[in-house]
Amino acid sequence: MNRRVIITAAIAFALAGCGSSNLIVLDPVKAPIKADTISLVYENSTVGVPDDAVAQTKHYMHEAFFGGDHPAFREGMNGISIHYGYVGFKKGSRFGRWMIGNIGNAGANMVLRAEFYDAAGNKIGEAQSQGQINSGLLGGSANSAIKKAVKEIEQYAEAQFR
């Protein structure tokens, strides 16, 4: 095996954390709506969120919905609009996750709320996604928790609107 691949894999493993995510559907989409285009709107969170975490969340949302070779949706204003923001955000301590694992209060835990609107501006659903990282060889990155929360929202939107 290529030495560079092994080193890259080892670094990725060391930076990754042991985490999970889950989705809570607060208001399910009742009528089937199919959409090719989605617009993403970050709304101010109800809790304090560092600017770098907001920027990372916006990046992950754009990447999840519109990135890759076969994006789930196209970016546009004539379809579904997703308004999102945090209702819970705790970055925790990477050093603490490294030192004590998931014992104590060092874990990263984010709750991302997403409200779904149709093209006419009517609210058609709402969900919350929680991402968390509790431990990791080098503490696990809080960005991994953000990415997990975003992925839950994207998968739900894809299941409802594709």
C-alpha cells in the first residue's frame, strides 16, 4: 500500500471522533412536494454560536445539498426554502475529549433546527438534528458534530422532496 495513503488514513483516524447524530421531526411534511431547486437561508440562532462555526455550517450545508458529482438539489429560489439555525450549541473541549473521553463535560453537541417552506412561502415542515462528538484519539473535532447534524437535515430533505 502507498505510504502516503497510510499516513493520510492515520491522520484522519486520529482527528476523527467517536460521535453520533439523530433527527427529530417536529412537524412532518404532510403533502408530497417534489423539488429540483432548494435555497438555504441561515437565520440567527437562538443560542451563541462562534462565527467560525456559523461559516463552517454554511459551508457544510452548501456542500451537502449542492456539492459532489451528483448533487441532491440545484441551488435556486423557485423551489423549497430551508431556513436553519442552532437551538443548541456546545463546542466542548477537544483537549478534554482527548484526555477524558466521554466522561465529563468535554463533548461537542449541536442541535440544528431546519424549517421547510414551499415556493409560496408557506411553512411545510420542521425538523431538528443533533450532532455530537464525545471522544477521539486526538479529541475529535467539533466540526464533525456540525457535519453530522447537517447530514441528517440533508437526508431528511432528500427523502421528502426528491
